[in-house]
Amino acid sequence: MARGRKRKFNPLIPAHIDQAALPRGLYWEDGRWYVVEPHPEGGATRKQTVAYAGARLSELHGIVEERAGRGTRGTLRYLFDRFHESLEFKELATDTQDDYRRYADSITNYLRKDGSKLGSVQVDRITTPVVQRLVEVFAMGRPANCYQPALPATPSKANHLHRYLRRTLAWGVRVGLCRSNPAIGVRQAREAKKHRMPTPAAFDKVLTFARERGSLPPHTKGSCPSYLAPVMVLAYSARLRGIEVCTLNDTHKQPTGIHAQRRKGSRDTLTEWDPEMIEAWDFLVARRTAIWTKNGRNFAVPIKAEDRRLLVEQTGNPMAKSSLDSAWQRFITLAMKDGIISKQERFSLHGLKHRGITDTVGNRGDKQDAAG
């Protein structure tokens, strides 16, 4: 395809830019670089600013390449794309892969002071101070200015981005895409203390609240998912993580108790039945059966016991951990709003495991065995 007419020399373009090497479709006006794109609301086109006077020629090429849907070789975006195609990435859990893709988008779409995106920067130009500054901006937040949008203070996200960047750069060093790993040595942000283990009183109040609101007709004002109360019982009594509750299936029900398959290197455990655990398990089985056998629904019930998850969505499919987390956050927020617990008493779903370990009768070794 013909390139079109030759670009005329523009004396207003910054002197450090070789005008003959400028990428096609990029223009200079009023102290900024822009591209012409269709207006999102239809009709006439609009000028979209993509960089300012300080941008280098290599960065301008990277911006154009990125907008075309392909990262320029050697840029941060290119590194992330190659990492996501690697065997190391494909061996990760699906949820971890989704998180990493989200972290990559947050980093590459980060707007710099010159208006360019961080993803268009060459990896060799990423230094330890650059990474440190990135972590601090996400941790402390940033007010909006004429070039950059406002960012809320998210110290937890800042640390997640740092760990992702450190891992990706380490992979890049191993495969020859990076010379060094500038994310090493960066100080992480201090995160707010998490609301972890509930007090016995808070646990009892919230469990009672979950049972009351779970008994209301679904999708009515003040109602909560009926599965939350039995999930709380199982997480506490069997000392389970949220993901371990989600993956319980019919094979985990043993005559003497619940066989828990642990994550993160913990040993599997067998927790003996008690009346509350039996009631919680039977309730979730009855709920699952009602969903699977609902009139007008031809749901294919899994034949294998290991495929019959205890916790299912209204569609009949296994419940995702993210769905359980979202339901829990809505529920615990409602409990605080209705005065069941205070903000200081708020606890996480994972905190029920810690409460269960703490309440386990015995010495330290007994508690460790119970926790896996």
C-alpha cells in the first residue's frame, strides 16, 4: 500500500524528533501529539491526544503500535504479551491468570506525565526508581491534572502490581527479553490491617443474621443468599478457606466427617461431623437438588461424584470463588449497615478459618494438625 504524500517539515515539532521517521497517522498540534479516530457517539471524527512534547520517537512508535493492537518489540506491553503466551503462565491457576491480565492492563495503561502510556516504554528504560514511583502512586493515590486522571489510594493493588511486575521481569531475564529486573529491591506499600478473625460474639451475631436473612424469599428487600449461613458453618467447623468450600464435592463426605482437600501446600484433613456441620451439608445438598431438578430445567446432573460440587449457582453450575466473595461482601456490608456488628468487628470469610483453628481444643500441635 502506498504511504501517501511526504510529510512537510513542521518547525513547531520538538527538535529531538526526526520528522522523517514519524509513524503514519500521528500528528502534532498545540504542544501535543494526537491521532484522529471515530467519535464514540458516532458522526464526525475527533482528535485524541496520545502524548506530549517530552515523548521520544521510540515511544511514539510504541503508542501507534499499541493502538493498532500489537506491542512493539522491547516494550513493557510486548514483554507482558510474551509472558502470557509462555508455559509458566499457562501452568498457573485460571483465577491467577485472570488477575495477571488485569494487572498487566493496569500497568500498561498507566498514563505518564508526557501523556504516553507506560506500556509503550522500552523495558530497558524501566529502572528501580520508576517501579518505586509506580508503587507509591498507586499506594497513595494521585489527584487529577491536565495530563493524568485521578487515581484512588490502593496500597493492596500497588503491591499486587509490584509482585506481578517483578515476576514478569524475572521471566524476561530468563528468556533473554530483559537485561535486569528493576523491580527487585523496591519497597512495598504498607497495607491497612485486614479484618481477619471474628470475635466469638461477632461470629454468633453474624451467623444468626445470615440464617434470618437467608430464610427470606430470594431477591426480596433485605434477603441474603441462603447458602451463606451453611458456608460459614463449614468454613468455621472444618477450618476451610473460601476456595476450599467452593470445591467441596460429594467425594468429600465421609462416614466419619468431611475430608478437606487443602490449598497452598497444607495437608488434607478429616473433620469429624457435629450436628451443625451435618445440618449445613444437608441444607446445601437439598438446595443443589432443588436447583438441578427445577421444573422446566433440563440440567445434566454430573455422573461422577467428584464433579458434583456442593455449592452451585442458580444456573446449576459450580459456584466460582469470585461469586462467593461478592456475595459475602454484600452480606457483611449489610450486617454493618443494620447495626449487627460495627466496622471494627468486620471480618473476612477467610477469618472464619482462623476462628475455627483458634477454637480447636488442644495444644499448638493439635491446632496445626486441624488446620492442615
